[in-house]
Amino acid sequence: MPNGTDPLVRRTASGTDPRARRTASGTDPRARRTASGTGPLVRRAVGRLRGWGGVAAMAVACGLTASLTLLPLAQGGSDAAAAPRTSGPGVGTGVQVKADTCEHPEASLTPSSADGPSIRAIKERGKLIVGVDQSSYRWGYRNPEKGVLEGFDIDLARAVAKDVLGDPEAIIFRTIPTNQRIAALDSGKVDLVVRTMTINCKRIEQVAFSTAYFRAGQQVLAPKLDRSITGYDSSLSGKRVCTAEGSTAYDALEEKSFGAVFKDEGDGTKDDKDLLTVPNQLDCLARLQMGEVDAVVTDNALAAGQAAQDPAVELKGRPFTEEYYGVAAKLGNDDLVRRVNQVLVGYRQGPWQKAYQEWLAKDLPGITGPPAPLYK
């Protein structure tokens, strides 16, 4: 992992997120950059990791790519009972967010356990339907030995199911590619997306997010032996860089590419070759392993697990953004968002740390707690 300056590890011993203090004092540099119109990349977010190393390369070599697959699946999950909002990382900070600005896109609705139309519909169905990943190692991936979905995001999804329906197994997982997350919500195929989805200004106009449950940053992933690539800088000039379609990693390159080649001819059309811009980040890893691209821009939290699987690749340079993951719901389903936020209040008091130790601590050491929630 990067050195101690990585925003992922700048936590206090108590686990309280320092951005709550910065917000309260008015010194949050993100707010100043937004007000001045500078630093737009800080409001960008992340693509996606896909993993299982050589398995990914084999999948592409055999002509297989990840796609929208509906996978009803029941399996054991985490025990995450809601806790009262008293002290610690579960306590949020209220911020005033003007309708015409986006200073704090991660600010969400205040928590509530009240049943609204969305919650009642889920209870009548008897199942919570959640869009997840099945190939992001340690986040949402299919364990090849057990044949079940596991990971940090899977545990969180089960915590929501337990709170709403009383049973962490009262859940249907539907695996969705990166570029179908918002469409899956809009079409009603899923109630929620728990898939390392970054909260940003563009997306809060398309979906409704919970409060942030993880903080990360974008970074460059490239072969260890390629010393010519040093990070998100001019060393990318002329390099073939892969990102996932619909990711904010792609948006970052579109805004400042440093001369990298990152667009396919016919992007978004039937003639799209899906070589540099792909439906799933798994395809980026495979193309990197096969030498079809020179580097990948993705989220460092996910890329750390990717590098742990494949000793031939590594993170280059430092993270160049600060961004937050949230649980996404369809716009207008406010009661569901509030309920998720209520679940997260309790989840931050202990289950989050348990899931972090089980799934992420080995590859992402030094994180003392989740981001403190912001409410609008």
C-alpha cells in the first residue's frame, strides 16, 4: 500500500472521521475547492476491480466476459443489529447543502426505522433484492471453493436484509456489471446496489445514496516490471489505459488523460471493441495480464486486493482522489435510504470493524474506522 500519507489511513485513534471536524470548522479543503471551482478531480471517483487473477485472463481468452446475470442466491451473512445513536463513528454531522451546489455529495437523509412504501413492498415480497459484484476480490466475489458470494459489500447487504426482514438470508443477489448499476435501479430489477459505488455530484442526480460507508481513492495499477509508469502523471503519455464503462475513473481520464490512450473507437455503440473501456473491471485486469493494455485506472481499495491476487502487478504512485462509497437506491425511495442509514448507524459501532478485519485489513491495513456520516 502507499505510505502514511494515503487518505485511507489518516484516521484518529477513536475512529472519528476528521472531515466531520473540518466541516464543522469550515476548513474542509474540499468545500473551498468546490466553491472556487478548482480541484474537479477530487470530486471524481472510482472504477472497479475485478479479480481472480489468471482466471480473468482465461475468461477473456475463452471469449467470456462479465455481463448482467441474475443470480438468486441465499447464503450465510453477517450479524449486524442496529445500535442506538449515542457516540463514536455512528454519530453524524449535519451540513447545509444548497440545491444548486454539490459541496458534500456524500451528505444523505437522516436515519429512520419508519416503514414507507419501498419498505412495505420489500416486506410483502419477503426478499430484499440487491445488485452486487461477483468478481471483486474481498468486496463481492464468488468463492470458488464454496460456490457462494462473499465479501465486505455482501456482509453489508445482509445486514440491511436482517434489519428490514429479520433474516440476513432473506435476500436475492443479482450480479450486475459496472455500467449497469444505475439502470438496474431505474428498471426496478434491484432495490439497492451495494457494489463499491462512489458517491459523486453526477450520480446524486441519478440515484439516491446512503451515507458513506468507506473512503478510498483512485490510483494507477500496472505491471511491476514496467518502471516507465510512475502514477497518474505524464508517465501515462502514449500508454494504453483501461477503465470500466460508467466509472468515474473513466471520467477522470476524460478530464485529464496526460496523453494516455483510453477510448475505444465506437465507445457506447454496437461497434465498441470493449478493449480500453469495458463493462467490468475484471476485463481490465485480464487485458493487463495479457499485455493488451499498459495500465489500469481504478480504485485503490479494490486494486489492493487485485495486486494481492496477482504478484505481477502493483499500485503506482499515490491515490489522486478522495472518494466515498455509498449504498444506492432509486431516486424517490427516501424511506429505503433512511432505513439503510439507520442500519449504518449500528453497523459503524462494531460490525463494520469486524467485516474490515475479516475481508480488508490484510490488503488495506491501518484503517481505524468508517467515515463519519454526514446528513443534510
